Amino acid sequence: MKICVIGSGYVGLVAGTCFAESGNNVICVDVDEAKIEGLKKGIIPIYEPGLKELVLRNCEEGRLSFTTDLAYAVKESLVNFIAVGTPPGADGSADLQYVLSVARSIGQHMDGFKIIVDKSTVPVGTADKVRVAVAEELDRRGAALEFDVVSNPEFLKEGAAIDDFMKPDRVVIGCDDVRTAEIMKELYSPFMRKSNRLIVMDVRSAEMTKYAANAMLATKITFMNQIALLCDLMGADVMAVREGIGSDSRIGYDFLFPGVGYGGSCFPKDVKALAKTAEECDYDFILLKAVEEANSRQKKVLSDKIQARLGNGGAKPLAGKTIAIWGLSFKPRTDDMREAPSVTIIERLLEMGAAVRAHDPEAIKEAKKIFGDRITYSTNQYDILKDADALAIITEWNEYRNPDFERIGNLLVQKLIFDGRNLYLPNRMKQAGFEYLPIGRNG
Ligand code: UGA
């Protein structure tokens, strides 16, 4: 099948590459000329395991190409995916200007029947706006051409994007036309080998499904974060509690890891956008507001613990202290720093007068754009520990899971670890002579 994917960001690039891998002819489009020139040479603008190899192979085999020429891509393709960004506007609602501008461009250049697919995360009702935008452009041209608008939200996770796309838990197709639904099913059939979990529904329900899924996951994490704080106060161990409740199949074990608060480009933005949508309908979605508030508080928990343990009072309670940080990206296997809890934590430590040194396997370049030379960086996780007053773990990269504790103990001024991701066993840490402060397991 001939398809184009407009917007070569995380979702667009992964989706386009995986569609090419399954045998389709795919043209990826972006307005960013430098990005497209780079992609043509195999330079991938994001860090995503496995993506580079797939892009190179499919380009070589002629199934995948990159262009800034949207008109050409639309004319060549039956299915046109819109995968451009929907950043939060000033009021928290999703900004649709890029989606609608692409829709208008499709209307200007299409020359036959087209299926237009919203892949970007967009609020309920966006497909209608896309339909109007395309129809207006066709009217302007006096062109009587048929098209269909489909909502096909994406559920992939950064860091596991290829696997999530190739072996999805489900694919949701919001579509009001039987013929178009059949074409979409055909496109996704290579990814349905494990189980056929392609769910066809009306367009509005598909749009809502994406927000409901992310809001539910953000709520699940937040609930566990709050239980963890209560565990700290009550002398219970949140990891035991997770085992205890997760064994109930209605609850499950996933997304119940307490931590430093959720971040990234999706949960914070989508929770805000859904709350905004509710507000526009005069509906008071109190649960979502609480999730947002609890998550911003959670991002402060680790720095509060550091202040409580090492602070000297005064305006700069951590003056003279050095904190070593392991992990800057919002989660492992990505260099993405958007809404990363590390930003809140480090800014607070700096405000309190601490000197901060940081290690991250992938995100240092991105982190430098935020912190500049206000903190120091190293690509060696042990170098930053020398004479630091404590180690604070923010992101659960695999290299932090089984470190050389003897070396850590020898390098730090005192054997003190604040763990925002509960990577180690409190008893073992105690035996090794560490003062260990995890989240929700200080019983
Ligand atoms: C999330 C969803 O998981 C994807 O299904 C969705 O497609 C994507 O948003 C999107 O809308 O594009 P992503 O933001 O890449 O994916 O990352 P997640 O792995 O979901 O993690 C989000 C945040 O939750 C991270 O900050 C992570 O540390 C935190 N988290 C996750 C926890 O604190 N505890 C957990 O148990 C799980």
C-alpha cells in the first residue's frame, strides 16, 4: 500500500518505518529540512533502540523515503497519516494549529480518493475539524474529490517504540465508513499475528480512548505514589503492597511502581488536555485535577527528603553540599527530558544552594540545553561520586541496578543514597552500611 506520514517526530518516524518494514511504500514528510536531510543520510534525530537499523534497511530496500515536499507525498499516497505535534496551549488544551494546517495542505494537493488518518493525540471532535478543513480547501479549488477521516491513536512507549508498534496490545481504528475500515484493517494485519486485537469503533470514541488510556495510566501511577507516601508514614513497604494488590488480576502489576512522579511528552500534556476538554463541557473532572496536583507534589518528594536529611536551615539550606545525580531523562532508554522530574528536583537543589553533578547514559546533551553550566556532567557514573555528600537516583537506567556498592561507599563523603526508583533492597543496603532512603519503604 502507498502511504505517507506527515510529521517525522517520535510517533511519525516510528510508524512510518514500521509500515515500511511490513512491506508498504512509505514517504515520511517533515517541514524541518535539516531533519529530512539527516534522515536521508541515516541520521536519526531521536534516541530509540532499534530504529536506526530499521530506517537504514527500509531506505536501502526502497520502501522508505523522506521529503519536505508534502504535495508530492499526498499525490503518491492512498493513506495519509497526520502525526504532527499537538503541544499544550497556554490554557492546557491541545494546540491543533499544526494538525489543521496539514489537513488544509492535504485538501490543497490531493488528486483522488484519500484516507486521512489522525495519528497525533487530538481531542474529541478533531476529526470533524480536519474534515471541515479539507472540504474547505477542496471547495476553494472547485475539486469534487472524496476523502475519509479516520482516528487511529498511537499507544507506543518511548524506549520500546518499535516493539510496541510491531506487537501492539491493540490497534484502535475510529472510522465511520466500512470500505475505509477494511483498508485500515489490511494495513495493520501484519501486526496482528499474535492476536487480532484490532478494535474498530466510531471516530469520537477512538479519540476519547487515547486520552482515557493515558489518564488512567497516569492515575494508576499517582495512586501508587500516594500510597507510597502513606507507607513511609506508617512503616509499611510499598513494594510488598504492590505485590499484594497486583496479584489481583483486576488490578495487575503494571504501572504500579512508585517514583519521582510521571513525566514525558504524553501523560502531563494529555492529563491537562482532558481536564481542559471536561472544563469546556462544564464538567468538573475532580479526579484528574487531583492527579495533576499530586504529581507536581511527587516531583518534589526527593528534594524534600534531601533537604530534611542534609539541610542546615536558612535561605540556602544545602549550601556547601554536593549531590550526585544518576539519571536525567524522564525514563530509561530515551534522551527525552520533556517534563522530566529531574528538572524539578535539580532546580530545587540548586535553589537550596547545593552543587549538582549528573550522569545519564543518553540525555546529557538534552540536559545541557536546560541546565547549561549550572551543574556538571559526566559520562562515567562513578566519577561524579567523588567527595559528594549523597547520591540521588532519579531514572532507573539498567546500569544503576547492580552497581559496585563498595566503590560508591569509598567515593562518597558518607554512605548516603536517596533512591527515587526503589532499585535496591533496603535490608541489603543496611547490611552494606548504607543509609538508604527509597520511596515508600522506610518501615
Ligand atoms: C505513554 C504511554 O505509556 C503510551 O502508551 C502512550 O502511547 C504514550 O504515553 C503517548 O501518549 O505517546 P511514555 O510517555 O513514552 O508512554 O512513557 P511511559 O513508559 O508510559 O512512562 C511515563 C511516565 O510514567 C514516566 O515518567 C515513568 O517514569 C512514569 N512511570 C511509569 C512511573 O512513575 N511508574 C510506573 O509504574 C510506570
